[in-house]
Amino acid sequence: MTLQEFIHYTKPYKGNMCRVKYNDTWVKYHRVYCGFDIETTSQNEKSFMYIWQFSYMTETQECVVVKGRKWGEFIQLLEFLRKRFALR
């Protein structure tokens, strides 16, 4: 799935938040399950990323995998998730 397909496909998250105690402070977390992986290669003592993928799943949405080839696309994905979950 491309980044644009993911943005249009992903529903607003309306799941439950969980609370975890961390250093005597209660912290709220979204129940969202994610994974990230990149594939790289080396050439002339330099490394290059040639593909990345990000999997995303919530309690109400099946797992989807977003793939891209440029870091700018991944940064766009992170910005979309930040806005979607109203994160700082």
C-alpha cells in the first residue's frame, strides 16, 4: 500500500487508551500496534536505504503495510500519524 492509499484508507482511531505507571506518573498510551523495517545496501563505503515498510494495526482495523522508497515519504507518514493521534 502506498502512503497516499494509507492516508485515505486509515480510519480515525477511536479505541481505548491504556494507562501505565512510569516513574510514579501515570502515562496514557494509544493501543496501536506498529512495526518498521528498512532494507539497505552498501556501495563504495556508503550505505543506502532502498525500501522501507511500516505495519499498522489497531483494535478496530486490520493490519496494513505501507511501503516507500524515499525518506521524505516516511517523514510524511510520521507527520500524518502525529496529526491523526493529536501527538506533540
